[in-house]
Amino acid sequence: MGRMKQSKLFTKTRKDAPKDEVSKNAQLLLRAGYVHKEMAGVYSYLPLGFKVLKNIEAIVRDEMNMLGGQEGILSSLQDPDIWKKTGRWDGEADEVWLKTKLANDSELGLAFSHEEPWARVLSEHVSSYRDLPLYTYHFAPKFRNELRAKSGLMRGREFLMKDLYSFTKNEDDLNTFYEDVRVAYENIFRRVGIGNNTYFTYSSGGIFSKWSHEFQCVSDAGEDTIYIDTEKRIAINKEIYTDEVIQETGLEKDRLIEAKAIEVGNIFKLGTKYAEALGLTYKDEEGNENPVVMGSYGIGIGRLLGTVAEILSDEKGIVWPESIAPFKYHLVELSGGDEAVKERADALYQQMVERGIEVLYDDRDAHAGEKFADSDLMGIPYRIVVGKNSVGGVLEVVRRSTGETLSMSYDEVLGS
RNA sequence: CGGGCUGUAGUAUACCGGUAGUACGCUUGAUUUGGGAUCAAGUAGACUGGGUUCGAUUCCCAGCAGCCCGACCA
């Protein structure tokens, strides 16, 4: 599954990033061949980037399923009718929409979110309190008419998002699930490697609830400013940073540290607004008709990938955590034309492939410096070097994150 | 959307009112091979449209595109 000869990989690394790409995450991902910039705020994923994206997706999916989430995938072309019912077709939301038309001139929206479509889908399947609660999610592209795309993958006009929606009978059930999601989100950010830098953050709410919550990953590349209690691991977004809020959240002003941060996730209590507008109701035990209570929970998958690249990188390149790296091992042969060495490396690759070990094999006829530089840039967690200096029995393995050399036996590598 | 800056080979850049030079890349050959090799020969370029001019890649205008600052941002 996860194996590839680098000589066959169509993407190439490059020394220089395009001059119009300033953000670190995009520079690294472009230079290493993970993504292609299609236009401002629009990136395509190439084989390496796609693998990372899928790995992140798998972690998120795992956590969603453990919450009881049911995965589907709703369409990107959207029906204006349901958005008109909730008042989000025109008016304020109009700025964010990318709209298009059919040949017969009828309008369509390109999905910027999916509350309305999911609510309508559920309205066809929910009629009794026995049908609730329900949790649905999908990974789907979002299109937003950003006035200013920026910061590489951080703010795009098209991006992949995981959005989860909860449908519950009442607010208590919503609150319980909301807390479960919070834990799941913390798991996700820990599992993709940014747990230590990511804070549960109070942000502005809406009509229904006082606050929403964001997961903010501290980075100078971030657009948001937050105030963090590093011990409690809780923060407040600058948008709502007042003495009153500090008090209400139980934090102390002189313990809060200001920092720039990237919003990698967001959870939000929606209440019954959408359900009421779209007729999503259920009958309770007494036969009364009630609107379903909703919540929405988003993670920008592409933004998360960009955030990891941004945070976990050094002057040489990206440093992927093993959990989402495109490959676990980067096998680099330094035969320099020595057939015996080449055969040794080929044989090792073959053995790894047979055991289903994730490996990228740099079998190119290139100099050591170039191969090492590429390897550092691509950021695969473990580099195995097979060259003239390496002797039989022991493998020379370098850990990308620390640069330390580990001597591992064939069995240790092949058994992993 | 307001303001600013910028558009030259695939990438990074230089010079110029008289059609463009360098580096990397790529191709061919030779020599090389444990931290981005060497030599030789090739390959490839002025965002688009107008204007000024004998002549525009260069100056002017417009458009388009990109980046940055701000505003905006379930």
C-alpha cells in the first residue's frame, strides 16, 4: 500500500519557493511537492500531500465514529430554497457565497457550509423522539468567496472540511454531546501532533448560546489573537476578551498570555433555529411536536495539514509526526554506482514492500547531499541509509525530528 | 472591499527606448558519488490589450493576475 520508488514519483522537490508564496506552510509543501497552487487560495493535493490528507482524515474519522457519528457525503451543489428559508441565501451571507446557474438560468450555490442540507436530509428521516439523537458528518469541500485569501493553506477559497452535526431532543442532550466532541477534538489534535500547542478557546456565540468554542493552535502564522491560561489550557479569543468574560470563564487576567493562533477547529451550539426554519421536528412521548436541537462541529482538514507543516518544521523542511506522515520510512541508497550496495538496498526495499511497511525508496542516481536535502525537506520520520559505509547486520536509521542516528537491526525495521 | 507593492524561461533573478544575460532545472556526453558535484554542448522567457515612438520587454493608460496591510470571516 504505502510504498513508492522516488524515481517514479512524478513530483520533484525544488530549492526555491515561488516568490509569490510567502507563508512557511505553503512554501514547504510546494517545495517538497505535496501540493500545487492552482490560484490564490486554491491548492491541489499531489500524491504525497494526498497521503497526508488521507492520514489526517483517518484520524478524524476514527474519532467521529467513536462519537457515534454516521458518515455520508452531501453534495457541493446546493439548492437555494433551503437557504432562503433560513435567511442565509441573501443578506449577510451573500458575501461568502459562490453561486452559479444552470442552463435554464436557475440558481445554485456552491457549498460554503452544510447545516441546511443536513437538516433537510434529517427532516425526512426523523419523526419521533425514538429517532434521536443522531450525529452525522462528512468530509466535503467548501467554497467561500474570501475577499482575501492568504497564508497559504490557512485561508482558502476552496478547502476540505470535516463537519459534524448533532441532532438532539433537547439542550441537555446537546450539552452532553458537546462535551464529548470537545474531548474527541482534543484527541484529534493530539494525535496529529499539535496537542501541546492547541487550546480550547472561548469565542463569540450566537443567539442560542453565549459562547462557541474554538481550538486554537499557537503560531505566529495565525490570524487570531487569544489569551491563554497555560495551566488550565484554556484561552479566550480577543473578539470577546473583556473583564466580564474573563470573570465568567473563571480565568484570571494576570495569568493570561497573549498569543497569535490558528483556528484549527470550531464547535457551535445552533439550537433550534435551522430545525424550525426547515421543519425538522420530532414527536415527544406525549405526542407534542418539537423542533430538533442542533450543534455543528468543524475541522478544516487542509488547514490542519498546513498547520502541522507550519508548526512542525525546521530550517531544513517539514517534520511530520509518524501518525500522519506520507511514509514511515525513507529508504535512501547511496550506492554511487556500486552494484553490490544497490542490490542490498533493492533487497531491503523488496522485503519492506512484502511486509507492507510504509516506505519511500530514493533509488535515484543522485548525490548524497541532494538526497539528504530532499529527505529532510519531505520530512519522513525515519531515514534508512544504505551506502558503502553501512555494513551488514545493522541498519543506519536517522530520526528526522531529532537528527539522532539509531542503529536498528533488520528485524526491528522489518518487524515494525 | 479600501490602501500599497509586483508581473522577464519550469524556478529564482539581471540589464535595457534598438527583441534579453546569469544561476538552478531539463536534454546529451564524459568524469563523479555519505550533505544540494565538475566539464562541454544544448533547451527554454518579457501577463493581456491599448497609447506614445521610426522602434516598447522598457515610458503612459486600462484590464487581468499575485503578494502584503486593513476591513471581513460558522
